[in-house]
Amino acid sequence: MFTFFLIIYLLTIFLCLSSYIFYPIIIWVLGKMFTIKVKKRDIYPDISIIISAYNEEKNIEKKIKNTLALAYPKDKVEILVGSDGSTDDTPNVVRKYADQGVQFVDFKDNRGKTAVQNDLVNQSTGEILIFTDAASFLPGNAIRKIIRNFSDNRIGCVAGRMRFVDTNTNLTTESQGLYWRYEVTIREMESRIGSLIGVDGPLYAVRRDCYVPLGHHVISDLMTPLIVLDQGRKVILEPEALVDEDPTTRTEHEFSTRRRIVLRGLVGISTYMVLLNPIRHPVLSFQIFFHKVLRWFVGPLVILNGLACLALTGHWFFKFFLTMYILFFVAAAFGWITERIGVKFRALTVPYYFSLVNFAAIMGIIDFFRKKQIVTWKPVRH
């Protein structure tokens, strides 16, 4: 039995390290060897700006004014706003801008963001589709910075660079800021090889001929770029197209967000299993597995590793390792307690957030195997 548990221990350690450390190293090496040179130049194709909104009366007017002020030829822009069954004053606010060319569709049923995006794209005419969130405000040059990448015919999708602001509020916001800096570094490396496997809802653009309508239960931010890569086009990050985003301030909101992302991500990837075919997509399947799927399963792997350590405590090394586990999760618990009482200890950031996101991922995995689906969404605001 010693050999069996030792294998479990070594395998789970290797898989966890593969997702968090080995994968970034391999992508960095690939980026050095196979960097793509994007041929950027200023072009002005017709564009459609797609905005999905659910109960956004506090933000939607500012968003429309921000969109109308973007530095792009006005005769080349159409703005489409879809209300996803909003029950507040969102529809009335948007209708005030009809005489400024803002097209509004008031969907009476709350069907979810992906459904609204599909329908708005069907009504749009632009060569390039710009997706942006109702509470995300763009700098004046953001669209122009993104569009210039499409002068290279290899490019099918371009992501803006999201950055969290006001991350010093509490332990939850500080944790998100730290983790996001790590994630952005990986995305920059993926972008160098033209294979960015995730974009962010606040700002991304897709060629019309690359856009594929998705099932309402599928998370568009993840699956849209993956489908573009499946078509043989490149997906990249435009670092100069910045968009600021407020982090989630409450533990329970961050937990539910992470749980929902994992569930919808697993549903999306299981719907397009061809993306995991290593013969058809040797690099892409490697990326999806190690950057997404394996990352989501780190929680169960840590549990298995802990159980293996428990079974091997006859040896001092595993007894020591188990003690480190206990101390780590005690620190995470203290992080949660101090967060609840409004005290911030930065030393607890890593154990607190690691435990939070991985417990949320475990619940998302359970939801997936229970065949639960989340279609509608309720934006979490500051």
C-alpha cells in the first residue's frame, strides 16, 4: 500500500505543479521560439459594439455616453444594446439615446448574456464585432487600438487588457489583484504565439466571419476565442486597449462567481470536445487541459494529496508535509475570519484566496456532474 499512496502523492503533486508552474514555463519557451509578429496598421472597418445589460440603470447611461465618445469614425460605428429582461429602469434610460443612433432591443425574458449577444449579432452589420459590458468604461482610443490588429488577416479575435482597480479595499480585493497579475502574465505569453485561450467580457473583438452563435448555457468569454482558434485564426491580447474593472469586494460574491465560471467552463468545453483532440489541436488541447481543466481540478487533487500524506505519516517527510497542509488551511481560515471582521493581514492573502477559489471550483465540478446549468446572470457590482 505504501507504493500505491506514494504514486498518488507524486502524481497529484506533479499535476498541481504542472498547472501553476510548468505550464507557464512551457508557454514562455514556446513564445520565445514561435512569436508571431502581428502586422498592425490603422484601419477603419465598419464595427458593431454589442452591449448586454441586466438591471444596469445605475451604469447604462454612463456606458452609452462613454461609447458614443470613443475615437472612431462615427459613420463606421453602430451601437446595439440589449436588455436581458431587466426589471429596473434600464430600458427607459437606453431609449433616450435612440436619436443618437443607439439601437435598443428590449428582450422581455431573462435568458442570459450569451443569448442576448447571439441575437444582437444577428441584427448587427459590422465587419468587426466589439463585445463590452454595461459597467465597463473604455478609454477613448481602446477601440482603435484593438481594430488595428485586424489588418493582419491571420487575426480572428483580439482581447482588451483588463486591470483591476482599487484592490486595496480588503483581503478579497487584494487577493484578486495578486492572482490577476499572475494570470495576465500567462495570457501575455499565450498571446505571443497567437493562442490566447480566454478573453474578458469587458472588452474583446471578433471578426464577423469567425463568430459562431453559442448555446445559451455556454460561457462566451471562454468559448468564443477557442472556436476562433479551432477555425485556424489567431487570438491575441492588445495590451494598449485597457479597461478598468472593480474587483469583487465580498467573499460570497467571489465564491459564487468562481463557482459559476467553473461550471459554465466545463459545460462549454464538454460541448466542444473536439478542442481537446491532441491530433487535431496539439498545442490548443495542451493549453485547455493545463491552463483551464487541470486548474479547475486542483482542489480535488489537493484533497487526494492530503489523504495520501495521511496514509504515509509513518515517514517523517509526509508527517511534516501534512503539518504544513494543516497550517496552510488554518491560515486560510484565519484569513476568512479577519475578512469577515474587516481586518486585513496581507500574509494570509495566498492561503485565503487559494482555498476560496479551489473550494468554489470543487462546488462547480459537483454542479457539472449533477448536470446543473446556469444560463442567466446577475452582475456583481462594487
